[in-house]
Amino acid sequence: MPQAKLTEMKDIFSATPKSLMDDFEGGSNLIDRMVRRSQWAFLLTGKDYIFDNPSLPVAGHGVELPSGDIWTPILAPHVSSLAPVIASVGRIEAVAHPGADPLRGTGWLVRPDLVVTNRHCVAGLRDEVASGEVKMSIDFKGEAGSAEELRFPVTAVEWFKPHAKAPNLDLAFIRIDRGSHPDVDLQVIELAEGAAVGDTILTIGYPQVPGQLYEPAFLFSVFHGVFGVKRLSPGRVVEVMPEQIFHNCTTLGGSSGAAIVDLTTGRAVAINTSENPPHNVSIPASTIRAHLEAHFP
């Protein structure tokens, strides 16, 4: 990796607030650990993915592209046309017990009143939502610097296959009541036919406040202390398997269920599920389509 890049990275780490650095053990050694980690990622992938893939806050279904970022000329021709897709992604919220973070994950429209998300975001609340004991909703706003909401109640956790029967099928569908905003026109996100290694993609979701799994220097350089808001994270497909797609978009916990869309078509190629360093794991659109057709013909 060029020495200039290492110098730039060390400058980023050195600017991280001490209050964040003190949250982790290791102190000043954190800088060298992160440099070594990014060097190793560069050797594996040919791309220092952590620092080149930003997570951009959404405002008004669009994003402000940072000047000088390598992704800006790639994203600029397409972002405005993706506004309807960005608008159809929301944050799923439910308070299972007092004091809990209401953010359960991300979901997006695959039918006018049907949202796809991850099983682990909603499975444990299926009966409670059905009985009304727990109120679940999805807010299609949740943007940085805005208190505006576009919230629809979730009426049912419609379908998921239990983990014991299908551990890799982290998929669920929830039903929403569109009657609370009858005049709002949210579009269904179309499913892509497939994806190929190297495809440019965007992950649209709500990365939330992380635990100590993540290095504070990385968090500060990418998220600047703002979590739980709608973000657009560019990246590329790095591996395609029949039941999984691996990508290098920047994500956190609230990105579970995030839509992964093709930059040029706006169609969903996958749904984000988890991390498998150095990349992220997702379920391909073909699997979503198969279960939609099987359970919601």
C-alpha cells in the first residue's frame, strides 16, 4: 500500500476523539492495529475496502456526495434516479421491554403492503405483534438532522422459517397497514435477476450504535458519531454463491435487512444479513423471489 495512503490513514486515526479511543483497550496501539488490518485487507482484495467505502447519510431521499471522494464520480450520475428506491427502505422499530433500543433493523417494500427483512430482526416478536402486546412499526424516513417520520404500523410478522430448520435463511416478511398514509406513494423495489462479481452496488439501511466489536477510529472516520439514520453505502459484489452473495459495503448492526441494489438499475440484488470478515453476507434476490412466490402468490 502506498506510503501516502498509510500517512493519510494515520492522520484519520490520530484525529479520533480521545473519548472514543478510551472506550477500547489498546490505547495508541489501535492506530497500528488498524493500519495492519487495512494492509491485510488490501493484500486479500486489492482494495482497502474499509476506508474507500463510505456510509453517506440520506436527506430528502438523496445524499450529499463528498468532494474528492473516489466514489463521488461513480455515484453522481445515478443517485437522483434512485430516490424512489431509497424512499422505499425503512427502519423497523419495536420496544420489547422498557429501555430497549427500538431499532430492530431495516426492511423494504417487495409488495405494496409487504416488507422483507431478516428473521433475526423480528422472529422473536411474532406472537407479541399478533396479540398487540408489542407495537411494531416501520418508518420510511429516519433521516439525519430531521425529526420527520413516515411511519406505518406492522400488523403481522407473516412468514419466516425457524433457524433450526434453515440456519442460513435469515429472511422474514412483515405486513404493514398502508391506510395510515393513503396518499403516500411508495414504490415496490423490483428484484434483480442476478448479480456478478464486481457489480457496483448500494446498501441502503440504518446502521445503529455498535458494540465493542468495531474500532472507534473506523467508526469516527466513516460515521462521525451519527447512527440509526438512513444511509447509503456503496461497494461491490465480491463473491456470488447459489444461496449467498458477499459484498464490501460498510455496514453495522442496524443494517440487518438492508436493501442491496444495483447502482445502474435500482433493482435489489440481495438483502443484507450479517458480517463474515473481511466482507458482508447477503441473501440473493432469487431466494427472496422464490419465497415470495411460494408464500404470497
